Amino acid sequence: MIKLRLKRYGKKREASYRVVAINSRDRRDGRPLEELGFYNPRTDETRLDIPGLVKRLQQGAQPTDTVRRILEKANVFEQVRATATE
């Protein structure tokens, strides 16, 4: 199963995360199938590849709880629904 999850990088106590599509059995910082965005919790900055995320969600990728909240803030799920009804 493909998961959309966060991959940690950055210095100690200054973590940033990448939103990645990865096999659910792979380790957290393993090699992803695709990098789909960036999230910095210290500044609450996010940059997302919306078309890539929509494509992965339509293919059946399951987001983790944290990634789901990030995607809800960016209104990604509404775009998935909009493309599904077309």
C-alpha cells in the first residue's frame, strides 16, 4: 500500500519535513517513490505539488493523520472530489 507521509530532514531540533509517497512497509526516511511537498512546522510553511497529490490520492494512496490535516488546510481533497465528478 502506498502512503503519503512525512520524511524528516534538517538539523537536530530544527526539523523540517517532506511530504512523500512511499510504500507503507518502508522505513520513515527510506527512498520515496515521489516527493510531493514540503512542510516546516516552525514557521508553518507548506509547499505542495497539488497535481501530484491529487494523482496519488486518486490512485488510492492513504495519507497519515498529520499529512491529512496539511492537505485539508490546502483544500486538496476538494480538488480530488472535483476531478472525480468530471
